Amino acid sequence: MNFMNRIRETISLVLAALRGEELNFTEGGINRAIFMLSLPMILEMAMESLFAVVDIYFVGRLQDSHAVAAVGLTESTLALLYSLAWGLSAGATALVSRRVGEKDFKGASVAAVQVLYAGAGISLVLSLVGLFFHKDLLRLMGASSEVIAVGSGYTAWMWVGNASVMFLFLINAVFRGAGNAAIAMRSLWLANIINMVLDPLLIFGWGSIPAMGVEGAAIATNIGRSVGVLYQLYFLFNGGSLIKLAFDKLKPDFRVMMSLITLSAGGTMQNIIASASWVFLARIMAGFGSSAVAGYTIAIRVIIFTILPSWGMANAAATLVGQNLGAGKPERAEQSVWKAGFYNMVFLFLIMFVFLFLSEPILLFFTNDISSIQYGTRCLQIVSLGYAFYGYGMILSQAFNGAGDTRTPLYLNLFGYWFFQVPLAYVLAYQTFLQSNGVFAAIAIAESAVAVAAIFLFRRGKWKQVKV
């Protein structure tokens, strides 16, 4: 009987988490709070990573390594966009969660408005860059003339349509800060369903729909994400969350805007530093040919698919830190982080074993090119060796951000990636017998080092005194 009761309680808890019933996590069991926030956030992140996996799957069916390389190099050029979106998201979550913890729901809504303005301005600038310089961006990444010919349309669409990515990230950050991750999750479900339907139709054509090749993948992604944004806006303006907006109250608040910019600057630079390191790594891999870039691209997409769900738990930790600090409960905030870190470490440790023994079958799902599979297999196996450390590192980085301490992870990323990972990758790749394996080894070593440093700094506890 007790066993059946536990099953019923678990099912009830899962359904409550998916519905987003619980919004304030400053009281009650910490394990319950982590679960209620993490489950929809994990599914949200899984859905975000699914965009990349679906695109690379269908593009891989074109049997053209140049097309796959174009997708990978374009994603690398989009590092700036994702960095800005993640940075603003960190600021949005910190502001909104702190106001919710203080029970200042009007202040949380004001913060959400400023997030929308910031996202709109940045998206406009990036769209113009993509419209006029998409081919130059690929050349900057070392793309061959064949890759540019095949994939420049994909690059143009992804850059010009960047607003769909930006707003999807930012509005979901607002919902996460309010504790309602279920809305964020459902918006990505909707976006992904549309993308999965449109991808094969636009890439290969069907009936009167012409085959657009790799360019069709970008169009499908933008359409799917845009519908997801419309779904988010519906809930922002029609209730269903603690954050409620009205058209007659969309006034700029420069004090809150400056606070958001200050918080987001650190978060943005964190991600620019981390993402730029991936750009340099992709550039190093380009020296080994299109097959190496294609294998690396597919492997990184698979890695993202496993890492982004873990980022869901990390985002949950950030929300718990912000709300509990706002409620004056720093010790509860710290306990939440350590528990979330342990759960994430266990999860990624299991993923590591999957990659060590099943990398080749996984890659065969995306491509039949033997050379690309060999590169991708080695990438998955070597990079995954750092997963146990990274499980803690990613939780702690987001915990700092949730507290409003965006400088600490900024410095960790600066020294860990630019001053350590990139130079190490170059030396191991071009100055030793390891070649491309040196790039993969540098990733695992650097990520582990950053995680160990984050643990040391978090234990010092200075993040508890940050004012937001």
C-alpha cells in the first residue's frame, strides 16, 4: 500500500510540475522545490537543444558534408547572439526572482518590460549584420568556397531571424524567475513540433513546396520559434503567471533598465567568452578539413542535447537562489545549490558512460560518412570524461548569476577558456601527435578546472551579500 501511495504521490508531483502550479519556492522541502522547478526546465532545455538535433538530422540526410559544415560554422558565428540572449536571461532571472521572493510582483512585471525592450534593440542590430555580412561571417570561420555556396542562405536566415531566438530565451527567463517554468517548457514544445514538421518539407520539398536544401532548415527553425514567442506573449498579456503585462503600462523605466544592463553585462560577457572559445575551437578544427568539422559539429550538437537539460537544473538553482535571497533565507539558497549540483553530477556521470560505449551508433543516426563518424566518436568519448566535474560547475555558475553575482563566473570563464582552453587546444592539436583529439582533450580539461575553481569560490559565500 505504501508503495502504491508513493507512486500516486510521484505522479501527482510530476503533473503539478508540468502544470506549473507552484510559483514560490522559499518554503517547504528543498528536494520538492528542486523537482518542481527542474522537471519543466529540463524539458524546456531538452526542447531547445532539439532544434539543433532535428536540423542536423535532416541536413545530414542530404549526404553533403559541406551542408553539415555550413550548419556547424553558422552556429559558431551565432555565438554572439546566444551570448547576448543568455546574458540578458541571467539578468532577467536574477531581477524577477528577487522581486518575487520579496513579494514585489509589480516590480517583477516592470523588469519583464525592460527585458523586452533590450531584446528588441539588440535583435535589430544583429539582423542587419546578418543581412549584409552573412557570407563574410562564414569566410571568417574559414569556410571553403563550396561551404559558402551551399550554406550562406542558411547563415542569412539564422541571423536575420534572430529575434525569434532572442525573445524565446528572454521571455522564458522571465517565466523561470517567476517560478513558472511550465509555460516556458510548453512554448518550446510548440516551437519544436512546428520545426519537426516543417524541416523535411522545406529541406526536401513536397508537392508544390520546392526543395530548399539546408536553407529550408533555417526557415523552419525561425517559423517554429516565432510561433513559440507568440505563445509566450499570449500568457504575458493574458495572465497565467505572476508576471502580467498590459499595453498601457509598457513604459521604459531607466532605473530598472540600468540595473538589468549591469546584471546582464556580466552574464553576457560570461557567455561571449565561453562561446568565443567554441568559435576558436571550430576554427582550429577547420584546419583538419570538412569531415573533421562535420564530425565535430554533429558531436557538439549531441553534447548540447545532453548538456542543455542539465542547464534546466542549473536554471532551477538560479531561481531558487534568487527567490530565497529575496526572502532573506541565504542558507536555504545554499542548500538548494549543493543538492542540485549533486543530482546534476549523477545525471551527467551516467551520460558519460553512454558516450564511452555508444558514441558510434549515436553518430550513425545523423550521418553515414565514415570519416565524420570517426571524428565525432572521439569527440564524444573524450569530452564526456569531464562530465562529472561539469555537473557541479554549471550549477554553481548559474547559482552565482541567480544571486546577482555575475562577476565571479565571468572571471572563471575568462581565465578558464581564453587563457587556458583555447591555447591548450591549439598546442595539443598542432604541436603534438594528438591533432584533432587535442581539441577534445582541451575541452574536458578546461571544463573540469573551471568547475573545481567554482566550487572553491562558492564555498566562500560572498555571493550571499550581493544586492540586486
